[in-house]
Amino acid sequence: MTEERMTYLLDHKVQICTSIDGPQALHDKQRKLAGGSAHGVAAHWIARINHAYVERGLDPTLYHIEALLTTTRDTLAMPREVVDSYIALGCRALFLRPVDPFGFAARVGDRVEYPRDEYLTFYRSALDYMLALNRDGVEILERFAAIFLTKILTGTDPNYLDIRSPCGAGIGQVAYNYDGKIFTCDEGRILHEMGDDSFLIGDVETSKYRELMGHPTVRALTIASNLDGQPDCVNCAYQPYCGVCPVHSHRTQGSLFGRMRESALCAVFKGIQDYLFEKLAEGDLSTLRTFAKWTTVRERSHYLQAC
Amino acid sequence: MTLVQLTAQKTTFAADCRFRAIRDKMLVTSLDGRFALLTQDEFRAFRSGAVPPESELYQRLSAANLVRAVFDVKHAAALISERKSRSRTSASSSTSSSTRRDATRRSASRSSSRSSRTSAS
């Protein structure tokens, strides 16, 4: 990032987010930057861009940099530290994503992977802490929880494309690679980088929109991610709120449909929703207020652009 | 608790639904995504059809569209349609790869430009 690039992005109303893996030592261990601290550089630009939003007259509660976390084995021991590090950076949302089987994480899986029940213990600790902070007036939300709660409590869909039935592959999103190739989604693009072209659907130079949308791969993904046709999902209590990722199933189980009872992703989604319904069943008023707040959609119209 | 443990199950009372144990409660979700959290006794009454129409439990169950006799098809259809409304629009979210990695390091890292993936954002 440079001042010039930042100005260009802000002038063109591009929403910017980044990755922060938690406290500086953990982030720098996982994201090495030659000759410096990756966390330090990211923190500098987060503060700089947030300041630029204010300079442009935008409401800082709506317009600020958000970051994504990749939860690795090292992260599991520090749920509170991770939350605190995000608050220190001025973030109001935290996305406690487990490590996925794509790209870099696939290459170093033996060092960063963990059983999903350990992830869920981490998730519960982090959420308990975030709920306590909210009780004390600190505004911080967790994105998985917000996505599921919006579906559970409001009956609407926040359109998070990875947890949707059918998923967004092709019909809700496409991913453009730097070489012009077009994929059903970013996961499909990453698999291409790993030598698997299963989700390549076209090229910016030659493909027509209709060809992309009607591509056999897009159709197959739409069918495979429809929970009404998933043997395990169809009778799951969480079916109205959940979603599957066929690319994840393809990568981990060798089948677009996958087997949800053995799926790490299913274990995570079920575990998170178990936690949320436990909290709803407890009925603590402060928790319910926080949950309601997390389902509030606050429009960021500055980013909307006419095509 | 499983259905096997229910001695007297009445299949004509409950609307189509799905359920899951949540600690000492039973979560029951309707086809349209409304839900009720029931105690074990309430769940047993629900599955066995022993819920008087004037009871508070009946009101809760019917409010979640879980009672076959008062199943509101139109409302359920409207709720499901609302949940699926995003699926009716075409691709509205694009992720572009802005990584600077070269071909020799192609598989080394993920895109540096992953978006929040919500086309509403």
C-alpha cells in the first residue's frame, strides 16, 4: 500500500479489508514480511485509512477497515488476546474463521491444523468474552454469529455466499484471477493455483456472461449446495440457516456433494449454531440485546456504485 | 432424546419439522425457519400430540408454524421466499486477485484481496 494507491482506492469507493491473525507476535509468526513486522505495517495502514475516511466526512462507525482472522493451532490458546488485539486496532468486527484446506493453509496443514472440537472450544471462549465486553459497552461482533443470528432471528438472509442454499458459486459471485481466468468463487480460483482447474468457467477475453452463468460447473455447484438435496442436511434442525461449500467438499472428500457427517465445515457450522441456540435458550437479556444488535444491517451506501 | 424414545408418537399433530437437542432443551425448527425451544416434557407432548389448543405451549408451537392443523402455507411460502430472495439475483459479488506473487510461488499463499463475501456489504 502507498498513499497514491490508497487515494485511488478511496476515490473509487473500493471497500478495503485485510487479514490480522491476532496479537503482533502471532501475526508476524504466521505472515512473515522481509525486513519488518507485517502486523506493524498492517496496523499503520489500518489507522491511516480509517483517518482518511474521517477526512472524507464518512461516519467512522460505519466506514473503517475490517480484518479477517485465520485461526491456526497457535491461535487456539489465546481467544481473549485475539479479541483485544482487534479492539486495539479500532475494528468493530471479528471473523473467527477456521483454517481451510486451500492454498497456503493446505501446504502447512501439519503445522497449523487442529481438531474442530478444539476450534469450537476456542470459539466459545472468544464469544463469551465478546459478550462480556458488549455488556460493558464495547462494540465488537463476531461475523459467523452475526450471519447465523440474522437468519435465525430476522428470517432474512445476509447473503454471505459461503453459508447459503444454494451457495453463491457462479450465481452470487465470480472470482477473476490476475491472468484473466474466471472462476466460480475464490476457493475455485485457489484450487486452480494448486493445479486443479475444476472450477474454471471462463476467461475475460472470450467468455460471455450468459456462458458463465449457464456453465455446467455452475449448475453442478448449485445442485450440490442445495440443502434440500443434501442427505444429511435435509433433516438437520439448522437447515433453514445453513449452507455447504461444494468446493470444500471436493477438496476434502473428493465429491461435490460430500458427506456432511464427516465434514469439518459441517462440524464448525453445527457447533457455532449449537452455541448460539444455547445462549438463546439461556435467555440472558444482555446477551439477547447484543444478539439483536448483531443482526442490525447498517447500510454502507458510500460503496454502492452504478454499473 | 430420539424419536425411538417416544412411546406414543402422533404423526398428525406436528407439522413437518426438524429437531436437535440443545443441552436440556429441544430445538424444533419449522420448514420456514421459525423455531421453538422446548423442555423435554414439552417436546414429548408435542410429538405425542398431547397439547391442548388452549395451552400456552400450543400458542408457542403454532406461532412457529409447528402445528399441522393450523399450518399457514401462505405465510410459510412467503418466509421461505424471503430467505431465498438473494438467490434470485445474479452474481453481484466479485473477488479479484491482486496478489503480486510470481508463477514460481503460485501455490504459496492465498489471495490478498478476499472480500467479505457479502454482496450486500
